[in-house]
Amino acid sequence: MPHYYFNVRNHVDSDDFDGRELPNLEIAIEEAHKDIVDIKRARFEMIGDWQRWSIEICDHEHLLLKVVPFSLS
């Protein structure tokens, strides 16, 4: 099963060093959307502008596959 990394990007970048094994990129994108919802719930009052936030989905070699912006979730 492919291994994907979910790096949060904003004014302070946060890299995912563990990653997750998922069946395919489509499922990884769904997981990124779920992560975004969780992050927004946890930090809603602290952050008002989500335009600069995104999750970068990378493969096992850390090559960028997809950028999922927070503004679309």
C-alpha cells in the first residue's frame, strides 16, 4: 500500500515525518480534507485567515503530489 505524507503549510510549516499508508491518492485527499476540518475545529478562535494554509500530500520519496487548500474545506 502506498505511503503518503501530509505536510501542513502556513506561516509556520509543519512536516509529517510518520505519514500514513493509504490505498491511493484519492483516499489521501479525503484524509487531508478530514485533517483540515479537525485543525480548523481545534484552532478556530486562534486563526481567522485560512487562505495561507494548505496541506501538501507527498509520496514515499517526499515528492509533492497534491496541494489541498484550507479555504476549500
